Amino acid sequence: MPSKKTSAPTGKVKMTISMDAALLHELRVIASTLPPALFPSISGAIVEATRKTVERLRKQHNDGKPFTSDTKPIVRTGRRAGA
């Protein structure tokens, strides 16, 4: 019986996002202009920006603690205004 190969989880997932074309273009120019030590990757920049945003929101709205599925909604959930 052949052994089943399983890969160890890395803790990362792929996702697709929509972003302003001009912003993405500028990120590409930056990535091709700066050395990797200063700007390792576009995805790294997006992850770092997301981390900073989440940290700011934790401090502002959740006493610095991580949000969990048990966290009470801060605003009414549902469709965004104008959506």
C-alpha cells in the first residue's frame, strides 16, 4: 500500500484581491527599482500593511487583543452603506 504524502501546513493561504491599478503599478516599479533588502516583495508589502492595520484596529477597538469569532460586532453587520 503506497504511503500517503501530506504536506506540512505553512500557515499561509493564497487569496485574490482587487486593488487600484495605479497603486499596483507603483508597487511594481518600486519592486523593480529597489534592492530586495529594502523591498523584498509586493506580497510582503501587502502583508506588512495588513499587519499594521490589524494592530491599529486591535488597539482602537478591542483593548489591544486579537479579534476572534466571539468578538462582539463593533458596528451593525450586513451590507455596507452604498454597496
